[in-house]
Amino acid sequence: MVYKYDFLIIGAGIAGMSYALKIARAHKGKICIICKTSFEEANTSFAQGGVASVTNMEVDNFEKHVHDTIVAGDYISDPKAVKQVVTKAPSQIKELVDWGTHFDKMQDGRYDLHREGGHSEFRILHHADDTGAEIQRALMAAVRANPDIDVKENHFAVEIITQHHLGARVTRRTPYIYCYGAYVLNPDTQKVDTYLSKVTVMCTGGCGAVYKTTTNPVIATGDGEAMVYRAKGTVKDMEFVQFHPTSLYHPGETHPAFLITEAMRGYGGILKLPNGETFMEKYDKRLSLAPRDIVARAIDKEMKIHGIDHVYLDVTHKNAEQTKMHFPNIYAKCMNIGIDITKDMIPVRPAAHYMCGGIKVDLNGCSSIARLYALGECSCTGLHGGNRLASNSLIEAVVYANAAAEHSIEHVDEYDFNDQVPEWNDEGTLTNEEKVLITQSTKEVGEIMSNYVGIVRSDLRLQRAWDRLDLLYEETECLFKRVKISKELCELRNMINTGYLITRMAIERKESRGLHYTVDYPVHAYDKKTV
């Protein structure tokens, strides 16, 4: 089957849905959202903490938010990207509210702002401790109520279409690569359909599932980065994988691991060893409120020093009723496994959480491939630099969705559908009777990445990961050419590609910087500047 849409959006989180709603408002053509599972399972739904935006102008300002972002990013954030997100944030918060998002307020009507690690002021808007789920709820309702937006749930984008599929030779030196849409697997027919588009937008979320332990849903397999890289697009800063310092330690529950939001440390939570001793004073003067890269490495080191599987986050000194009011979902989750957070310390350990790199884009969200935009976690805007400041991700997604919408609305009439694109050809392929191969290889990717490309790295570990991934790549590509397409096989292929990109860029960075820490280059090879 061949479908035609003016705007094809791959991914249904905050970036994809807010972009779709902005385009629909302009009435510039047919819109389709491709969602690999259901709406509810997007990465956005798993975000607990909140959305960063300068709101209380009496004590906060844009300059402070810019400064905090660049410091957290280890001084390699793009200043233009930082300024764009910070200054546009308040207007995009208003739009989220207009779409039906509810942020918690105090009795006097002002927003109840939280503070998180790396922030110098209270500027985190939130909805209890399930802000992402609240935003996802509001956007889903708005999208479903809009007759101009088609939603294809449980459809899987296999590849983006470029002139390569028309027989042209495309390399990384090809000056102009064009995106004409995507090949998409239909779950009902198990056939790959052709979706032609004038504009394609990649909003596929993160890639935490390439690690054994992650706070991301199992669908976060790096699909967008892998598809664009295979299409010879530019991917950047993949070595900067953020490990959230505090996922709930509950053996057997690692994929996803339950997130203990950063806001709990902003609320007054203190990191401690099993014997009750604090340890963050050894690593940073900001103690438990230091940026995530510092806290994650500190916890990792303490776990290794003491031979323990986790440390603890203690909020037992806080008012019990206030704790339950601010963190109802965390309270309920912990009670479900026998931990009363008002009386017991919470066992926590780091887990893969967020990709700061991704598909390189400009200030309009345009990738290096013409007619292809990338938004949200799969993109690399330059905002995060070497490490994302807490709660900057959701606001980045809506700010860049707005920029991309304005840019694509202005240019969409310049494009036509390419009717020369051939349909997907799987003639001669076989039904895959060896699904155990996919399952086992998927487990291997997680083990490789967690053991060799984790919080602390070395040249030897990275080379070992490279070698193991290379073998998996050859095996999986051989299987991909022999058997009929399946979602599981495509996800494995994307995970291997993404793991390769993380490993390769980690090998290439000959310094410890931000989230990339290697024992072979433990000291910064640069002088930090004041910002």
C-alpha cells in the first residue's frame, strides 16, 4: 500500500504531538503520526520531575537558567540553542496549558515550583510526580479530538526513504540527500507499506533500551538515530549518555527501572550509604543537588568501594504527609514492595536515562537531510552539551517543535511527493523460525553496553564493546536480508547501530567531559571558563 501525507511524524511523544497540533492549526495539509506501540507508552509518559522554565521573575531570570544549563553541560552547549530554549520556554508552557496540561499550583494561584540538581532557583513546573504522564494525557486528548491528524498506532517505521531507494549512490559526501517519506510495517498485514511525504519529522525518543538497566520503556531502542545514520545523515554527541543517579533498586525490575525523580533531592532527600553515612560531600559542594553526571559517578564509585549493589536516598526527616502529597506515585510504588519512604530509606542506583546527543539539527530542527526534521530526545540541538540539566528535555521538545512547525509551514509548498519511489520488496525472504536469535542478541547488546560503555569507561572496555558489536552487526544484517521484516528484528538492528555510534564517539573523544568519563583521560583537557 502507498499512502500520501504532507506531514509524516514518526513518534508520538511530546515532540511529535505538539508539532502535529501546531501544523493542524495552520491547515497546511494532511498529517499522520506513526506510533510504534500505543500513545500511552511514549518516553514522555515516564518523565516524573517536570518542565524547566523561568516563571518567578522576582528571583529568577533567563540569564540564570542559561548559566545553569551551560555549567551542567560542561561548557560545550551551543549558546544559541540554550538561549532559544530558555527564552521561548514561557510561551510554550502557556501553550501546554492551553492544550489542557495541569501544573500544580499553591493556594495563592502561583505555580508550585520545584528545584532540581544543577538549578540555582526553583523553576520546575510539575504535576505531582508524574508530569510526563500528565502532559502526554493532555496532548493525546487534543490530538484525538483533532480530525486533521491521522494516528497509526502499533506501526513501525523501518527506514526513511531517500534517493538511495531510487537507485542513486548516496554516501556521507553526497551534498544533498532528500527524504521522501518512510517505509512502515503494518501490524495487521505484516507488510511494509510506503508512506510518501513532503515533510518527515523524526520524534522517536531515546535509546536507553540498549542498556541492561534503564528508566526508559522497552521501546526506546534508538530507532531515529539508527535510521538517519543508515540514510547517511549526521549524528552527533552520542557518547553523552546520561545515567539517572536514582532509579529504584528492585532486583528483577531493570527494564524499565522505576525512576526516583530528581525533585525528591530538590525536596531535601539526602544520599547515604547503608550505614547511614553521607558521601556526596567528598565529590561536590552542592552535595546531593549536584548535576546528574557528578552524582551518578559518585554513587558508582561508592558502590565499587564498598562492594554494594545500591545506596540510599533518605527523606525520612521530612514531613510524612508532605512527602506523600508531593510524591504520591513514588510512595505507592515503594509501599507496593514493602518500603515506606516516610520511615525507610529508598534503595537507589544509577540507570541509563537520557541521550544528550542524536540527529544533528539546526535552530529550526532541520537535519542534514533535506525535508527531514528531528525533534525531542532523538535530536541533538546542542542544548545539553555534555550533560542535560534536569527537566530541560520536555521544554526543549516543545520549543523545537514550534520552531520546526513554523519553518516547515513556510516551506512545505516548495515540495512535491516523489511518485517514483518503489514499494518495499521482500521477494525471496523467509519466515523467521529462529526468533531465539533475536532475543539472545538483544540481551547481548544490553550486557555489552552496560559492562563496557557505562558510567565509567576505558579504551580497553570500549574496544571490547566495538568488537562484540561488530560481530552482532554482521550476524543481524545477514538475518535481516534473509527473513521477513519484524518489529523485533528491526529494533535489534537499530540497537546495534545505536550502540555502535555511542561506542565509536566515546572512542573518538580523548578526554573526560560531561557524561563521558574514561579512566584513560581522567582530567579535563581544557580550562573551564566562567559563564
